[in-house]
Amino acid sequence: MHREHNIINRIGWRGGHTSDQSFGQGFYSSRQAVEHLILVKRLKTNSISSLNFNRDGDLLCTGNESGNVTVWDWENNKELHRFCPDPSELTQTKFIDSTGFLGIMSSNLTGEVFFTPILPSGGATRSKCLYKHKKGPAHDFLIVPQCPNEVMSVGEDGAVNHFDLRTSDEVTTLVKCVDQKKRALCLRTIAHHPFSPEFCVGGNDFKLRVYDKRKLTEPAHEKTPHLVWKFHCTAFIPCIVYNHSGSEILACFFKIGIFLFDSRNYTEDEFLHYYKKHYLHMNFFGPRSEYIVTSNGLCMSIYDKETEAIISENRFANCALDVHLKPHPWKPVLATATFSRPVVKIWTPNGQWPINSEIVLV
């Protein structure tokens, strides 16, 4: 009964599921699925600066250095839409939940955040600039979980901006982060708790700042693992993400490694796990965030979250350091893209691949 209804623990339980859904999630979380991931499809496009699945997982959007956004039916290798919100290089592109049309958000190096509705009737696609950061690029943004009309973004100016598509005419600055010299701190990444009014940001210093949206005067926590001080280097945080339930935060400290924190019971300088390779991009993989997938552009590795062991590894041929990793929302499918190569790679499990095979160039 517990298997059929997917009742595994108090935090992860989200209600009953049918047996076929339970089987699919069970396979997705299995080590066999991760160990058998192979490259099965290439979507040929221009150089990629961002990519994202929609909530249903049937569409994939990509952005590039020319400012073009492309929407894919990735399973059939078919380009559905292409438009250009602005000719500046895009930093992020994401789907936004909408009714009656396909909604896409994008941000660029000039600090602008755009909203683009694609109507089912066709016709010209028109993008609207919602707001602009006061200085430099808008490095990252998110759609607030449980509130699909709210957008939050971070950028070079150190601001955490908020915009409500339903009511706002102007952007609201929630937080302004500064460094030790009281100068604007460049923020590179933002993540939001999937259920609670909490978010965290990372930028050009060692501190992972966690904020409670009900009290924004100061961070609720500042997480800096004690291992950071052993490395004599200039580090920054290029990527952070919450797990499926919000109980854990995964953060990449450039040139140092990847750290997993407990978001509920935080003790200063402490962390749950440390993954040693120095990667730029990472994400959780599995329906309950059982694995960590990481890449430095030359190699993609998948860790077992609890043991910190690498259980799968693939090396990329002739790639630059900028690689994007996006897991499918509910299937054991992974999309990767590299800025220097005009292709999106789709990875899925294949039972014909030996579990302990040698590393292969792809």
C-alpha cells in the first residue's frame, strides 16, 4: 500500500498516486536508471546560454547569445517557435504557467526581464520588457513556486527584484545585498523554497544568504562551510537549488566544491555533504532528489547524494566550461547544453549500456 500510494516519508508525501505513476517514480529514483544514462538525441540550434523544461515536460525552451528564444518539441526533435525579445545575449529563459497561451520569461545581459505570450492562434509574437536592473546584467530569475504570476530576479546591482504580473506596474526591490565594503554585491543565482516563503541568493563572495520573505531586514541565515577558509582563492557562488521538499539546499562554491545544507536545522559552518570536484553547474536528479548531477563543461558526473560517491561519469569532447543541466520534471531525462556548441543533448536510460562501462566521449 505504501508503494502504491508513494507514501515514503512525512516531508515527501504529496497525496496518493496510481500504481503506474509509482512504478515510474520508482524507476526514476533507482540507481539503474542513473547508471544507464546515455545520449539519445541532439537538438541542433545556435550556441546555448540557457534552457528549461515546462511543467508538463513536453516542451523545452532555449536561449542564445543573439537574444533568440526557441521552443522545442524535444521528443520529436521539432522546433515549434522562435522569437527575439531583444538582441542582447540571454542569461535565462523559463516557462511560466499560463492559461490560453504559452508564456515565456527571459532575462539578458543588459539587465532586462521580458515576458512573451505565444497565442495558439499564431501571428506575430510580441515581447514586453517588465523591468530592468539598475546596473549590469540580470544573471538569474525564478518563477515563485505556488505563485506562477510572481517573478524574482538578481543581478550585477546586488538587488533582489520582485514583479507581480497581475498587479504590478513597477518592480519592487526586496533586498539589496552589499559586500564588506558596503558596495553592491554582484548576485549570480537565486532559488526559492518550493512551499515556504523563503528564498536564498548567492554571488561574488563566500556567503549563501537565506531570507524569510516575512522579515527581509536581514538574512535569516548566512551559510559558509568551514572548509571554505582552507582554500586560498577568490570564490563565488554560481549556482544554488532547493531539493524537492525544500529540506535541503545545494550550493556550488567555485574552485572549492559543492555543499549540501540542511535548510531546517542550520548550525554555523556545518554542512551535510561535500562533493569535491570543482564544478560550475549542478542540480538534483531523481523524483526525491536522490542524486546530484554536475558538470564543468569537460565532464558530467552524477553523485549518490548520501554516499558522495560518483556512480556515473561522461566526458564531453571539445566543450567550453559553460554547461547547463536541466532534469525533466518527472521522467529520468536530462537535458544538457554548452555555450560553445550549437546543440542540446538529451540523455535517457538505456538497458543495453553496461553498468560499469568505461567513460565515453560524446
